[in-house]
Amino acid sequence: MKVKLLTALFFTALFSVTAQADCSFKYQICEKSCDVKHLGDDAAVAGCTSKCVAKRGACLAEVGAEKTVEAGKDAWEGTKSFIKGLTDD
């Protein structure tokens, strides 16, 4: 049981770091495309970059939600095992 839990935690952490890196990479691409698209118009670049920031925030929130769901599933499985051990004769 401990090995399964540790494995699940490892892959959850690995996925989280990878997903966060993906959010950052997408943000960098978005930001650079704003610079190119609105070359010479600082106000337009700022507006476009603000949209990129919002998209990155949504991406990170989604990653956090997925991580929370996985942690909840792991906790539920541990609870079921605890109850089974408690009630077995």
C-alpha cells in the first residue's frame, strides 16, 4: 500500500511540475507573439500581455484543480483501506 501511495505521489508531483512548465511555456509564447503582433504600440502590447497573464492563471488553476482531484482520490482509497482493516475479523 505504501509503495502505491508513494508512486502516486511521485507521478502527481512530476505531472504537476511538467504541467506548470507547460503553462509557463505557453505564456512565454503568448507574450512574444504580443510583442511581434503589436510592434511599436506599447499600450496594445500591454493589453495583449494582460490576456496572456489571465490565460496562464487559468492554466495554473486547472493544474491545481487536477492535482486536488488526484489527492482526493488517493485519500479516499486510503480511507477505504483503513475502514476495511478496521472492520475485518
